[in-house]
Amino acid sequence: MYRIIGYLSFVLFFMSGEVHSQQVDSERLLADLKYLASETLEGRKPLSQGSLMSREFIRDRFKELQLTSQYEDYTQFFDFVSSRGGVQTSYEGAANIIGFIPGALSEKIIVVMAHYDHLGKINDQVFLGADDNASGTAAVLALAEYFSTNRPQHSMLFALVDAEEMGHHGSKALVQDFPFPMEQVALCINMDMVSRSDDNVLWAVGTNRYPQLKPLIEPFTKDQPVQLKMGHDNKELDGLQDWTFSSDHAAFHRKGVPFIYFGVDDHEDYHKVTDTFENIQPEFFVNAVNLILKTLISMDEKL
């Protein structure tokens, strides 16, 4: 524990010279990820005690930020059936946590989302899911905090969705019971694994599917602390694995909603017990979330 706290303090001190240029609270961002990936939450498997604690943590933050919601107590409940391992299992009472900020100039909506669940306990092992996806969850909370005091032009719906690891059930439920006409959704921003990259690369996926978004992303692919690359959305064009349907943005894409999915390449700890807070890269994570924020501010202004 001393080693972890000491390392975190060192990283924050190392980055303190650049705090004036950062737009998210880096200390809170890292603390949120650390808590969400802690042994206390046991990997946040849907309907587990850790999942219930995660929901309460997210709800409390939305209340603190004075976000509104179209759902009572910020919570959209849903049921689903998982067929993993050839066995059908019913789950009742899974939950997406939804916050909302009305836009200043537009009735159009930008959905900003991540999944907060992970694999949880499997036999005698606990999969804590720091990068996947405590990182995206912490990032959504940081972006919600920013826009709660810097009102966006478009309305923003902040969605922390459940049961992604079991078949994208939370995002499917959100789309099926979306609180506005789907035609109002101008853009879906999804973050799934954004806290580490040995190559210092963050991918922005979706511009080959929705070319109108490319000019909005392109200015941020140069001269940034993190290298932002476009691709992974049309194998015939870029020769890369297609991530179009790999995470929760897929549910919105199927409805024709343009998306940008921010994520990193798979790493050695993906879906392993070693995906822990100690193995994220704090400087990369803070820089990546600030870069996502800058792109989101620009897209909000130019969509």
C-alpha cells in the first residue's frame, strides 16, 4: 500500500508543472480509478456487492455535480439473459447510471459513455479491471465534472452502463429505452480502456464509418502529449482489426448514430487478474483524458 500511495504522489508531483494547462482534476481522476479497481469492489461483476457499491459511487458523484436525469435516482434498471459457456443465466436488476446536462444552444444530444462492469470473481480469482474499464468510468466522471461548470452547447447525457462484458447488455438496454427520440442524438462518445499504452497511442475509432467526423478529430492527431490515431473501423481501408462492434458504441451505431470510440490496443494484462491500478500508466491516462476532453469541446462547438 505504501508503495502505491508513494508512486501516485510521485506521479502527481511530476505532473504538477503542467497542471495549469490541464482541464480535468488529475488527482481525482486517478483516485476514482484506484477506488473503482480496488479489491473492495471485487471486479464489479453485474449484481455483485461490488457492482452495487459502484452504482452508489457514481450516483453520489452525479448528485454532487448536480446533474439531472431522466431516470429516478439516476438509475435505469434492466434485465438480461447471458448465454456464456453454453448455459443461459437470467439477471434481474442490472443498472445503467445516467446523468444529464442540458445544452445551452442545441436540443441535439451527445452521449458520453463507458461501461463500469468487469469480470469480477471467477473461481478463486478476482479480476479487478483497472484499465477495462475503471479507466473509462473515471474518465466519464471527470468529463461530467468539467461540463457541470462549463455548460456545453449540445445537451450531454453521461451514461455509465452495466454488463458490457456479458454481451453489451447495458448499452442495448439504454438504446431500447432511450429517454429522447434517437434522432436527437448527434454523437456517441465511448471510452473503453484508456489508461495505458506502451506506444503512447490512443485510438479514435469511427471516422471511416462517419467521415464527417474526421475533420473534427484530425487537428488533435498532431503535437499532443498522447498520439491520437484514427482507424480500427474498416479493415479493408486500414488493415487493422475492426473495433466497430467491440464495445458499447455498437448499439448506437446500429441505430445510425455517429460514434467515436476512444481506446488503446490490447495489452498483456487484458482480461487478466493483473489488470490492476499498479499496472496503469498514470501520466498517459491523465494526458489521454485531457485529450479526449479537448476533442469533445471542439466537437460540441462544431457539430
